[in-house]
Amino acid sequence: MLSVNSNMVHFWNRFSFKDYLVLAILLNGIHTVCAESNEQDQNFIQCFNDTGTGRYRLYLGLEDLVMDCMLATNAGSSRQSTYQLKLYAAAGLLPKIEIYNRTNVLSFTFELNINTTKWRATVPRRNITIMTEIAPVDQWYFEISMFQGFEALHAKAKLLETLKGTLLDVAREPILQWTIGKEVSPQVIIPHEHRITKVQVTQSPCANDVAVMAPIFEPGGRTGVILSVTNSAFTSSGRWFNVTKTLCDLINDLSGCVGISLVDLKLTNCYLFLLTNRGLFISQDLLSSATEPLKFSLLVLPVLAQMDYASTTLWFSPQCVTNRLYFADDFVSLVSNKGEGGQLHSRCVYSGYPFTQWYVCKASAVERCKKIKHRYLSFLHDPYQHTGLLLSHSEEEGAMLSVFNLQKDGLKDLTKFSPAKMLFKPKGIFLKDNHVILYGSEVWSSSDRGFSFTKILNMDDDIIMDVLSCTYNSIVVMLSDKGTIFLMKADMVKYAWLNEYLDRQTVLLCDHMGLLMAVKLDSTQHSSLSYRIISINQLIQMNDMGFDRPIVIQYTRPSSVLLHEYGYGQPSLFSPSHVGKIFSLSSGGKVVITSVFRKHFITGYVAVAEGEVIEQLRAPSVYAEPLQSTDLVIRNQKDLLVMMWSSDANMKFGIQHVGLSVVCPGKTSFVILQVYQDGTALAGMCMPVLHHYNILKAQTWLFFNASRVGSWSLHEGPCRHELQSLDNLRRNSLVRINVHETLRFTFKAFMSDYSFSMTRNKKLMKVILTNPSAMRVNARHYWDKTNNHMLNLTIYSHLCKKAMTMVTVFITEASLLCDSPSFTFTLQNACPEGLSIVYLPSQPISDYEWIHADPEDDFDNKMLFDLPVNYRPPSQLGVLIPTSENIYNADPSQRFPRQHYPESKTSGQFKQCAGKKSAEECGCTDALRVSPLAINSDCRKRVLRKTYPLTNFNITLYLRRTNRPNQPLRSPYFVTVTEVNNRTNWAVTGTHITPTLVKMRQYLKSTLNKTFYNSEGLQISCYGSELFHFRIAVIPGVVLCDLVEEVQIYVDKAPLAFPAAYLISCMTAIALGGFLLLGFLLRNNTPPTANSIKAFLTTDRAKVAPAETED
């Protein structure tokens, strides 16, 4: 209690005056609500409309999301409600909604509307997601709270519980966008209700509230194929479709389509599979544009030519995949068997996304050499190990699970390791988190992906036919052939039988919040469906797992006991599933079992369980059992048997004492096996090492009755443990880890009832990984000052390849009634959320300045340049001959400049403005206007401005990630540089040459055709004018995504381009020389007149003749 009190003192010390004011208002409000309502489980606030399932559902369309909440008061108390609302508003108390999925968390606050006495939150869709295309997306969860942190301060704590629900993006969920055949009324199923053999349902991998259901009819009828699609887990009316005609149009058979019926169906992330007695039909890609009814194609394979589809099974292990890189992890398989014994023909085929190539799956070459006939039963793909799991059965060897590595052309001939063999009749495989489960006449579980198995459950005369999973609360539900239901949780060791039975027209499913529901075809309902919620916790508490064996109690300490199971020559009925169960005596007292050992070294005893006493065990009173007031005399018999009798001759053992335990703390206990006529008894010791006495004195020993069913029971105990993440990590989160990145997670396990563990430094938590080789995981266990078990996980991503592993942290002793006994999250070696590289100028420019202002540098030079409308940069042919396909500052209503040559007229394409008539119709947002990407060039109006000459311009890049500070881009993030518009008058003139860079260039010389540079010290020189558009990309192999940044620079005030500059210079020089010469002549000579010029032009030239010479 000291730790609890200190925690409470610390809690109150953190309160400010405002907190006390809020608390006072809160308690007053609770008193008001309780006084006005007789319902003890009513919440303080109410939002939307509850569907009767105990939780709320919201749907996100293309419009904004609007939510209303109000006080939970009775009708007619609007005046009091208004007063309370004003009081909360004065204290700053408003409901808050937190919306989250596996990767993102968003938070919004409600606003008060006094006129309607409601709180309202209006959330634009773009604030939740900007995507609108069809795609598999995580269904969101939401929590609405108003007094977070105050729940423990009032007896009516349920009033303050957080309202929880889901938010489904109906605008993007693939299957909801399609019309699957002809839409029909729900009542169409009623005339055929008597022919239904079972109901099949398949749920969307990313949104469990979205499901497709189909009734399976007896063969030979004309009902066809009828489906129902829901977005609310069938709690409200869905859409019904008759797909018969769509499928029959694909069958080219003389018999036509008579008698077609559905066998099974599976919904993957991108496809819908319908297995009928006439073949397997595969839908078109659900992510394509839904402009017409959904189309199907019929699978035709030679290996399936003689397959009996009516007895064929369809297998698929669902996993939510939102990253296209992991779409290839979707695998579907078909398994068919015909004949028995030596006439057995077993076939198995499988295919992965996009399901165009199909491969044969069969036993390994070693097993085939044994010439043993294997009946293939199931084939599933393990996405964590990228292996294929093939389950088969033979009369000689029983069940066998073979694990194969997958290749591009099929399975390897040899298994990854020796197949696991078990002697039972299996039905199938189920993959759950970190476990591989085999089910049938028994249930076996493997935590090492199929290498070894542990037996969990023996079904005796029943058989498990189907298994489903509730991802939200990590439970596995198994349905037997007789309609009984079994439940297991994260550790896959403990189980419970739920006292529920299902008929053939009822199907089980878990919605997205983990509610287990039984959905039934019901002709009395307008929707032809009804449902009921199965109360898991209530049924678990009712399940008594006791058995008809004597249990001998042995005290080891005042607070701990050993429970010895006596069953001479019989197998043990204690099992590991009993850990965490409560052993209760009918006379009073409880013990929680902490461990089970199924072997015993004492003859006659078959098992022993260790437990901690949580309620003192009560023995019969002396009045009820007078024999306890006497001394017991003990005489050794053969081996471990002893003879007992009372020292009082009037006190004798009777037949009613058979099976009772004689318990003497500090000494061995005995179980009375037989009573003789003389009143003596034969007893068996459970711990002979403690037997060193002949007399048990009165008042040192007691009788305990745990002899048979009714005298003791074994039930699921209350939740006494809690597991917390100290990093605010949510369950079932998807954590993307970057290459060479290190993540740390800390977990805390403690006793939730504020009791202390009886063992100091007891290790409560255990960790399981699905793929230990994907990342380096280091686990460190330690204990804090109050003996709470702490676990620190350090994860390092050392491989640059697609890989993922699921991490499960769980408390082995935790009760099945615990809401948080485990923590499961997925680590994915992928590009983390929001990872990008950015160029940041030395003088930052805000988005507002990019659009509206005119910033200047330290020398009063303008930093931005406004591009002309429909601008295109120069090309190698000249300034006036643009050939780029990119148009900047686009406006379809205006003319294109520089359209003088055919090369310019035939190039240049709009992107954002394609098909638009004006710039206003282009829909350019502020985000598109500041984007430097070439894809958004239509909206780009302003770019960086630099004056000529631009030499050794520094390109400083940073690595940006959501909710983290920017980090300079350094080695090994080497980059390539290209000019988007194919300009050549530029060069990379600077980069830091490091040994790593030199080695990488040599290593990638044959595979990478581009020269790459160190991002540190990157410099570019531009030798031309106008716009240069550079794309800088990180080389492949460094990170598992494309990291690209684009930089646009306008070089202003540059000299004229060749040859215009040379021509102008020459002409200027000639003109200047002529003027200088003319000036010189005018200054140094008499100006010519008209006569002198005329005389100069008409004067006869002197005639020159050879001179005469004298002889």
C-alpha cells in the first residue's frame, strides 16, 4: 500500500487550482446526473445513436464529419442541462475526440452550442485524410472523453468512461463501391431457408465491420448464388445481391448453369473469390474504377480439370495491407481430395497477388519417396517468414505440417526443416499473430512458425471445424462440429469453453471493436438477419474446468501451496491452460494457479500445480470433523503408503474421509485412499522428504476436502495483472522502421489489484517474434523499486529489404478476463510515415511568403521570381525554342509564348489543368502552388531567384519525418541529380568525396548508370539563364522508398545567349569604329563642299606613257 499511497500523493500534488475547480464541477455534475437517472450504467455524455451493440459507429464520406454530443440527462431537464453546459464551458471543459488507426492519431475538440444544448465537432475530411481513391484502408477507432484522468476519483466511475467506437471510410473501402450482380430484396432468401446447410462470411482484412455473407444451400436446387454486403457487421440493413447470372454467363457447358451453388467465399485486400460447385470465380480488381457492375472470371487450370469443386476448400489468411509493396503477400489456395486409401487423389494449388499464375503445392521430395498417400488439407502463406505451410494427413503418420520456402516458380522440393508430425485428425491451419494453430480432433499451437507444436486441447468425441480471430482484443474463437464454442487469448495456452451453441443458420464473427456476435438468418426481420452479442467474460466465468480427481493441498509457505493431483496410473488432467485459474474449495478459500508441472516423482501422483493463496483456505470446523481434535498416529507401510489412526479409540476414520487431504503445514500432506473396518486409514504421502514423524498432534493438522467434483472447482480468476506501454504505443499498431534506425519500447507489468507478487523479481512478461531474423531485437528485463516487472525492447533494422515481424508481449499468468494481458504490434521494414527529403534555403521562406509576399535577402535582392503564364524553360535549341513537356503557371485560357517552331508547338502538356478551360478550374490549392514537384508544375507560379552567374550554389538537404526534427542528409544517403527539362548547361561542381562514396561508386558501377554524389557539400553551377528544375533522388538500396526532392531556380539578369550576344557586340564595335573615324576626319581636314566633291569625281586621271630615250 505504500507505493499506492505515494502514487496518490504524487497525483494530488500535480493539481493546480484550476484542476481542483474542474474536479468540484465534475463531482457536482455527476451528482446531478445520478440524481436524475436511475440507470447506474449511464455515461456522463451521450453521442450519436448507439446501435445496441455497446459501442458507436461513424461513417466518413466525401463530406465533412459532423458529430454531436449532449449531457446524459432525462427529458424535460433542458434548463438544468443548459446550466451545466455553461458551468463546464466556464471551466474550459469540452469533450475531445481522438481518432486513430494502426499508424496515425488525430485529435479534435468539440464546440459548445448553447442554443441546442449540444457539443458539436465538425471535422473536414481533408483533416482526416486527403485520399479519395479506392484502396484498402485501416478502419479508424475513436474515443470521446471529457474528464480524462478523473475516472478513479468517484464511485460512479462508469459515468466517466470513455465512449469508444469506429470510423469507417465508406468512400474508399473497395467492396462497398461495387454492385455485385443484381441487387435484390433481403426477403428473397426466405423461401429457401429450409435448404440452408450453413452460413459463410468473409470480412475485409482492414475493416472488420465490412463483410460479405452467403448462405450455403443443399446441392441440387435452383437458388443460385446470393450474397449480402454490410458496413456495420450486420447490425443494420445491408445490400443483397444475386450473382447467379453474372457467373453463369462465364460457363460454357452443355448443361448450362443448372444447380450452381456456392461452396465458399473469401474477400482479400483487392479481390473477391467465389468458390462454387462449377468452379472458382475471381472478381476484377476491386481497386479499379467502379463504373459498372463487378465482373468475374472463371479460373481454368488443367490440374483442376477433374476436381470436384463441391468438396473443395478455399484457403486465405487475411492480413491488412495498405502498402502496395506488400500486396504480394496475399495468397489464396485450393485443396481438393477424391477417393480413399489407395484410390486417393489429392490436389493443391495456390497463387499470389494478382492471381494470374497458379502453382502446385505438394509434399516434399523426401516424403513422396516414402510412397505414402498424403491427403492435403490446407495451404497457407506465412507473410512474416515468406513460407508456405502445407497441412496433410496420412493413415500411417497422422497429421503433418510441412514448411516450404517460396520461390518465384513455386515451392522448393525440400522443406525448410523437418515436418512436424502429430497423431490426430486435422481439419485446417489458422495463423494468429505469433502462432500457427492446427485444429481438428485436437488443437495444437506453434510459436516458432511451425517448427514445433504444443497440444492445447483434446476434443474427445467432437472436432473443431472453424477458427476466427478478434484482432482488437487478441482472442481466437473456435467452433466445433456440434456448435460449441471455445476461446483462447494471446499466449495460446489457456482456453475456456463458452456455454453457447449455434445452429446451421447462424454464423460467428468479430466486429472491428472485438465484439463477438452471432448473426442469424431470420425471416421475421425486414433485413432477414438478426444478431446477438455473446458476452465473453460472463461465459468465461461460468466455465468450470474442474475434474473428478482428488487434489492434495500442501502448504509451502503461508501464502503459497502445492496442489497435487492423485490419479494412480492415469494421465494428468492438469494442463498449462490452468495457469491463472482459481482453485476454490466449497468450504471456502481460493488459490490462483501460477504454474503447472505435468510430471510427478511420487508414485500415485500424476501432476502438481503451484499456486498463491488469495483467500485463506477453510477446513471443516472441529464440530463438523471432531477427528481434527485428536492426535493422528502414523505407521509406515510399503513404499510411500502410511497407516493412520486416531489416538482416541472413540474417534475413527469413516468412508466419508476417503479422498480428503490431511494437511500439516511444514510437513508432508496425505491423501486418504482407503478406510478399513477397524477405523484405520491408508494414506499416500505427497512429499516423503518431509515425513520424519510418527504422530501428528491435535491442532497442528486439518482436513481439507478436495476429493471429488463439487468439493472443489476450477474457474477463471479475476484479472489481477495489467500490462502497460510506457511509450503510448497502441495495441495492434503498425510501426514502420527505417533502415539503420533504432527504436525502443518499454512495457510494465504489475498487479492491477494493487497486491504484491509473492515472488521477488518474478518475470511476468514474455516476448514472441514471428520473424526474429528480420530485425535485431534485444530484450532487457528488470524490476523497479515496487517489484513491478519492466521490459525494455531495443529494435535495430539492419537489412535493406522488405521484411516485417510481429511482436507480442504478454503476461503468462494473466486471466482470460483481463482486457490487456498482451500487447501486439507489427514492425515493418518500410518507409516510415512522412519520411521525405527537403531542400531548405539558407534564408527560410514561409508558405505565406511563397504565395503572397515578396521576400528579400540581406542585400535587398528579391528572392522569388514570378513566372510568366504558360511558361516553359529554354532548350538546347535556344531560348525561343522550348521543348519541355512541363508547363509552369498554367492557364488554358491564355496563349502560349514562344510557339514559333514545330518543336515547340508539339510539346508541352497540361497536368492539373488537363481538360480545363481556365486557371480557376484547375483547382490549384496553396499546397500545390508551393510544391516544387514537376507533377504540380501547372500550379507553380513562383520559384527561387538567383542572379547570373550562378556558380557553386549550395544544395542543403534535410531528412524530414513526422513529429521529429529535421536531420541533415548524410552518408550513406547518396543522391543523383538530373535536370527535369533536359537542360545541359549546368554541372555538379562540388561534393564531399569520402572513401564510402568511392567504394559505392565502384560497387554500383554496373547497375546504376547515373553518377551519384554525397549529399553533404553538394554544389551546382548553372551556365545558362532562366529556369533550371533539378530533381535530386536518393540512390536505391539505401532506404525502402523513393526519396526525391526537386529544386527550381530562375537565373536572372544573364547575358544574351549565343549567337545574339556576339552579333550585337560585333555590330556595336563596327558602328562605334565608324563614328570615331568620321569624327577624326572632320576634325583634321577642311569640310568638303559640293564643288570640291564634283571636281574630285570629274577630274581626268593623269596618263602615264613610257618615256622616250635617245639612242
